[in-house]
Amino acid sequence: MRFERILIGASGFADGSTSLDAAPFELDKASTDLTDLGDVFEIAGMPFSGIPNSWLEAGAGMKKQWRMYGPNGAPLVDIDFDGHHGQQNPHAHNWDGTTRDHGWPVSILP
């Protein structure tokens, strides 16, 4: 799979959120050791770990998605540009450890 790096300022997102019906998902921590994942471990279509404080864009032929990594290289936010789970375009999913929430409306414009 090919991924492309993009540089975007890590400014905050507006909280104009609404309740949507997509369910969050969580890794089974008992059967998944996140410290020994080999070269690439993907979740939600993107590598789970990345360069700290960076953004990653899905490559050509993949669904349009950006992922922001935090200071420890773990995902903080996914921005999806396709409509799924009843979401509008674009929408963002926040990460809390290994749990990705159901998603929220987001604007990429300042």
C-alpha cells in the first residue's frame, strides 16, 4: 500500500458536533500486542503508528483520508472524505488510545 505524507498545521477543529448513529470500535487488547506489530499495523485503512506530530494522506486508489499523529506517534484524528456510516463529507473521527469514535462533522477550511 502506498501512503503520501502531507504537511498541514495542527490547528484545532471546531466543535460543531451532532449525534450520529455510527458505533465506535475498539481493539481486543488481550489478543493484540501493540508493541510488536511488525512493519505496519493498519486500523481504519491507515497505519496505526506514524511519525510523531505529522499527517498522513492515503495514497492513490484508496479512499480519501487524512490521519493526524500525536507526539507519541499514535493516531489523534482521522478526517474522512467519503460518506459512510451516515456521515457527511468531510467528517472526523477522534482517537482515544486504540478506540476510534463514531465521527463528527468537520470543516477543513479555517
